[in-house]
Amino acid sequence: MSLSTHYNPKETESKWYAHWESKNYFHSEPDDREPFTIVIPPPNVTGVLHMGHMLNNTIQDILIRHARLKGKNACWVPGTDHASIATEAKVVKKLREQGIKKSDLTREEFLKHAFAWKDEYGGIILDQLKKLGASCDWQRTRFTMEESLSKAVIQVFVDLYKKGKIYRKLRMTNWDVEALTALSNEEVIHNDETIPLYHLRYKIEGTEDEYINIATVRPETIMADTAIAVHPDDPRFKHLVGKKALIPLINRPIPIIQDEYVDMEFGQGALKITPAHDPNDYEIGMRHGLEVIDSLNANGTLNEKAQILVGEDRFVARKKIKKLLEESGNLIEVENYTTSIGRSERTDAVVEPRLTMQWYVSMSEFAATGLEAVKSGDVKFYPEHMWNMYYQWLNEDNIRDWCISRQLWWGQQIPAWYIKTADGGRLKSDGEELVFVGATIEEALADAKKETGNNSLTINDLERDEDVVDTWFSSWLWPISVFDGFEKQDELKYYYPTNTLVTGWDIIFFWVARMIMAGYEWSEELLGKDLKGKQPFNDVYFTGMVRDNKRRKMSKSLGNSPDALKLIENYGADGVRFGMLSCASAGNDIIFDAPFDPETKQTKNESKLCEQGRNFCNKMWNALKLIKGWEIADTEQPKINELAVRWIKDKTDMVMADIEKNFESYRLSDALMNLYQLIWGDFCSWYLEMIKPAFISEGKSEPLDRKTYEATIEVYEKLMIALHPFMPFVTEEIWHQLRNRKEGNDCIIQHFPQAGRVDQSLISKVEKAKDAISKIRESRSSNGISPRESLNLFVENTQGATALFKIDGIKEMLIKLGNLSCLTLTDSEPANTVAFLSGTEKYFLELNIEIDVEAEIKRLEEEKKYLEGFINSVQKKLGNERFVSGAPAAVVEKERQKLADGLERLRLIDETLKQLK
RNA sequence: GGGUCGUUAGCUCAGUUGGUUUAGAGCGCUGCCUUGACAGGGCAGAGGUCACUGGUUCGAAUCCAGUACGACCCACCA
């Protein structure tokens, strides 16, 4: 069988993925092995794979495959998130395109459409993960809105309510006027925007031409003003305090009050107070007992309380009122002003502060638990400094209660009921609506009967809260609920706590912190004394954000993200995995190198790093081709091969120790580089050249001895297993090409190579030989001698040289890789040669050409200069009494050795220079 | 306003708790090498006063302080 010159990832990848799945290698069931568990950060069910997912999931797959090769019971649970706002927005948009309005549908009808949408588009992203090679246990695929997970949400809600940790309250919240729902603070993205700042004057009541001036960016809200505030210490306004000002256009009088919140320096020094439309104004209003006038509808249009411009959208109203104010003479000036504007993360609508009744989770206890979990080391962060950000979110000064209700349909409906009254309202007590929380309506009814003493109540008298809970209120249970842990604990007992969470730092509070809190809240209740730890995961590996070469976050709207699937098509999944990883160290944002095409204004689906990954696959493929092309004979193993085999085995073992260390500290890109250099550099460039049989004639070469061949295959196998977590497809393919395998003997389930004992002195001797070979090549190169021309080489007969060449195979190695006709120890400097140093050995290469003595002298003098500088620095160190007495003996000894070597080298150069001159 | 991270070769980054000769990798660049595994390749080479200023130390890219620049997070912003 002949192999093509280029590795073909396409066929190979689909072939092996199907094979692994058919063998059920990704599936995990509890058994007596040690588990290694990862739960996927569930992507949005309607999402498509982007670069962030690629990075994230590549890392998870590496950890899972590594654990599997280490003999652990590896379990990677995949799934998707229902992403309430984003998905609902998409569904609404699609229905609108079909001419269906959400408001014309019942809740049930809408959900039917939403689920139909989910069934059609949901899961695309999971199929895309398969292309990447993700070895998820697909039989365990979960969805945050499926029955079991929804039941858990309800159970947890009821539990927290009973524990007094959930409450309902009227508060100023962030309102998304497009999605028509409240948002949590974290769902609002603040960015600086430049907008007009309007300076207005309000006439003082009872005067003809006295005014008080204010500045506002929201003139359309003036009709809801209920006061003007000035600073108590501000002399400019002292005489106005207690008087009333008239709101322009509608002439409603409002009091002028004093409050320390006002910044005297800003704008006009006086502040209009609009309690319904600004959180700070609301606070001030509360302090002064001001009326709250809400002049905006939920959809952002002005209502009848505004008296004018009723029905206009707030931004249209802003433009129109500017004109009206101008006409009425109340507009003083308009200036451009840069301020931060909050927009909805999901719909990009400018967020409106709005006073609404919402459900909250009380966070102070949760936050303390969350902090302690990380502080105590139960949960470890990689990189560690993420603690700072975590602390900043959770410390008692910053923590805020979590608004969990959303005015949407796509999500788990809040399990709370109210008692309907005859007039269509809800039964109140002390002005507050009576509410009953229970897992079922019957439970709520029982409570209602008890509380009201009215035993004639039936379920028909109850109406359920319309709202659903925040998506994160289901995903914070993910590490428990994916194992159905709230219903039964058999699997939870085995898999919990999970091992590593791999996620972006941007959701450290949204998700990571809350999962930790949920873990501490419920795991012990569920697992009791069998608990292995309350934390949902032991380690959190934070990936960076993937950015473009201008350091902008990659996003669809900017067009600066390459198409993830196209990249896989172009470079193979292994190539892309290599590319992603080689620029990703934990916690640092990664700058992905895809070039920008100014013509299409899109990022090209090209990447130098992925190309390098593809080339690496090709390199390994061709090494395989070389080995498989050799004829094997039962001949005696030549000394050079024996040495080469010993060296590559030791070198491999040595690197395996580094790799293991790097895995332990999540230095995955370092581990990959270790392997890259070992395979490409040591194995291909050096080892294979050392053992490569001599060429005889066209298409024919000497046979290779069987012993070397077997050893080579063994080493190559080891390399493939070690590389498998990073590049699973190419390694599986080569694994099968290396030998005829029995059914089920696959790379994915081998044992990860152990680091063994290593003969350091052997390794360093071969390194010396390699150095001498490079120097021979350099001499050729700089003197214009072809590598094909065999040359004579002499070595100065010293103790060091004898020791080196005593090693079986070293001499042959130099002859073979340096293309020498002979290598001779000599006591005198041979004529017509160029000299070079390797270590403290002095070599003389016979070039068979006229030697340019001048150039040679120049070269040596440069080397001498460098050496003198070096010796000088070492001598200075050793001449320092405090160094010699203060530094560890080993360090001093090393310096002495450095000096001795340096001096010896200097002597040798001087010697040659003298001869040349 | 509070905080975090970063600044090392033209570019993207390592540098594992201060000592591996006077700092490494990949890409890019330069020279040479094409019928013999691989041009998606080979060999060799050029390229860095480790942002700056002080300090600690026998010794600093590495530790400390300050400065500058950049990125980000939180809060506030009429």
C-alpha cells in the first residue's frame, strides 16, 4: 500500500469520529474507576459555533482525552442552554416575519412555536462540536428546559422561598423596552456614547422672569419631574429653596429642595428629580417623600401622564420636545456630552430604569459562601488572579440581590400564585398582593386556604405569576441537574464534584460564582454524608477572550471572526486545534491571527497558526510514510542505531515528565509545544536521519535491521498516544497505520506514556554530537561547500574527545549526519582546514578549497571577543567574595565550570589564530 | 473614583516561585539546498541595552516602589 504525500484530514476525521462513537468510547457509566468529570458550559441552544467555543471545547476535550488515557472514567456532559431572552427574541422575530404577533398567541401556543424552533435549530452547535472532535458523552446530552432540569428549578425556587431567601419587591430595575422584560444588572452593558446634553430653564412660580436652570440628557422625561434639587451649601440657589418651579410646556409646579447628592460643579448646578425614571432620583425622591410619576409605557412610549407627546417613542419624543422647548424659550443650549449608556446585552436596546415588582434572591449569605469556597481552596482558579475579579463581585460592599424574574414566556414559569378578586385584581393584605409559592398549584392552594382561613378557595380562584425565571437560575444548577441530582443521587454521588470547569472569565459572576453557591446550598442536602465535596468543581480554568489582531472581541456584527467550520474545512480539526491552543495560555486573551480582507470587510478563513498545525500533521504523516517504506531485514543492529534508539527513548521519557507537569498546572499550550518539538525536532529531524538506511539507487535503499524498526514503531506509538489529546484524529490514523491492529485496539483508549528513568549523560553526549554536526554544516554553508560532498574531519586528541568518541555510535553519527569520509583524532593541527569548537572539543574540517585566511581570522576574532566578554562576566561574579560565600555551592561550582570551559575555549581559539597568522 | 492584567525579536507569545554561557519558540525575513518521507520540506543565518526610573540582592526579564503607555473589570456620571 502506498501513502499519499499529503495527509488528508477530511476523510480521516469523519471516519474516526464515527468509529469512536460506534465503539461508545465517549460514554461513561459509574464504575469502580476514579471519575474525571467535566460539564460543558452549555451554549445557547440556537447558537452557532464561534471561535470562543472552539477554544473552550478544545481545552475540555484535551483534558477529557488525557484523563481517559490516564485510565480514569472520563465523563464529559454536553448540552445546551435555553437562553430565554435571546431565544425568545429570535422566535418573536421569526413569527413576525410569518405575520404572527406574539400578543395574538396564548402562552401555550407561543411555547409550541418556540419548541418547534428549538427542535429545528437547537443542537446544530452540538453537531458542530463533533466536527472539532469533541469526545462528549452524547447519550448524556441535556437541555436546561427539559423536564427534569425544569423540575429542579421549581424545587429550588420553592426551597429558597421557604428558607426566606427569595422575596418579591417593588424596585427600580433595568427594563428592556424591546424584550419587555426586566434585566439583571449583569445583563446591561455600559458603554460611553456621545449624546446631546440639554440645558433648560424652569420659571420660578409667581415670578415673571426668574428662572432656575438644569441640564438633562433626557428632556422627554421632564413631565415626570417632581422636584428640582440643589446642594445645601450652594449659595447660588439659597434664595430659591422652598419656592416652586414650573415644568416647561405643562407648567406643573414642583418644589425646589436641597440634597447633598447634587454636584455643584456639574451642568447648571441644579438637578431635576424624576423618581420614576432614574435610580438616583428615585432614592432622592424616597428621602424627600416625593411623588413618583411614571410617564413611560413598558415599550418605551410616553403615556398619558406625560400630558404631551403621548404615544410617541421616547427617542422621537426627545427630538420633538427639543423643538417645543426651543419655541417656548426654555432651551438655553445643547452641548455634546459623553456619558455611559446602558444597553441590553441581548437586544441592544437602551435600558430604561423602571419601577416594577420583581422577584429577588437575597445574595449576602450566598456571596459569603461563594467567597469562602475559593478562599479555602475547595475551588481553585487558574489563573489564580481571577480571584480578584471574583472578590470584587462578591464582597459585601458590592454584592446585590439577584433579580430573577423575567417578563417572558420562554423559560421556567415562577411557581407562585395569587388569589383573584371579583374586580379582576388580586387579593391584597396591607396593600401587598398575597402570594403563595409551591411546587404545584395544589400546594399553593393549601397555603392560601391556611393563610386566609378561607376553605372554600379552589384552584380556579388562583392565578399564576406570569413571569419566568432568569436563564442563569437554571444554569446555576447545571453541575447537579445534568445528573438529575435533585431527583435521584446515584449518579451524582459518583460524579460530583466535577473536576474542571473550563469557561471564559466574562461569566465569572453570572455563572461560575452562582454554580459554586448552588453547590454549597444543595449538595449536602442531596448527598448527605456520602459527599466528596460541596463544591461543584475542583478547578476552574479560565480561558481568555478570543480577539482579532486589533484586540477587538470577535463578533458577528464586526465581521472580524473567521468562520469556525470553514477553518476546520481548510486545515482539518487537528490543525485548528493546534492553532487555537498554540496562542492560548490560561486567562490571557488570545489574539487570533486570521487576516482581515479589506475588500469584503470580513476576516478571512485563514490562519498561519492553523496552517502550522496542518503542516505538523503532514510532517507526522510523512514520517510514517518513510518508516513504512523501509525494507526490514534480520541483520545485526548497527552501533549508531543502537545509540540512536537509546537516545530517543530517553529523550521521550524526559519530555514526558515535562508534559505531565504541564498538564498538572494546566499549561496545555506548553505541553503541546513540548510534543511538537519532540516529534518534529528530535524524532523526525534527528532520530529518523540517524537511523535512515543508506540510499543505493533509484527507489532502493539498504534494509533496516528489525530491532531498530521495532523500537522506532514503539517510540512512534508512544508519541501518538501522548499527542492524542491535542490532535486526536491524526494520531488515531497513524496509530492504525503503524501496525495491523486488532479490532478495538485504538489510540483513544491506550495508556498514557509514563515518564521513566533517564540516562542524562547519554543524552548530553548525543547533544554534543548534534552540536558538532551543526557546526560541520555551518562550516560548509558559510564556505559554500555542498552538503553532498564528503569531507575529512579531525578532532584534537584530548581527554574530552577520547571520552566522547569512546561511546559506541557517536563517531558513526558524525560521519553519517555530517557526511564525512573519515573522522580522525589528531595531535597536531592539520593543514588547509578550518577549525571550530564544539563544547571544549576542537575540530578541523578539511574543505578541499583554498581557505580564505583573512575571513577565517575575522570570524575567530569575533568569537574571541564574545568569549572574552563572557569570561569577564563570569570572573567578575567569581571575584565577588560575597557571591562565593553567599550563593549555593552548586551554583558557584557551575560558574567555575563555566569559567574553565570558557578559558579552555579561549585557549583553543588563540592557538588557531596564532597558527593562521 | 476603586481594581485587575499586561509591556520581552518586525508580528504573536513562552520564560514554572532570582542562578542552564551574554534571554527562547512559532510566524515573517536572508542565504543555500528540488529527481532519495515531506517545498505544507531540509540545512544554516540575521534579528532583543527584556517599557522607563529607582530600590532589594553576591546576582534581577524574574522581587519591591514609582512613572509612562495599553487592555479590561466594577461603581458613578444631570
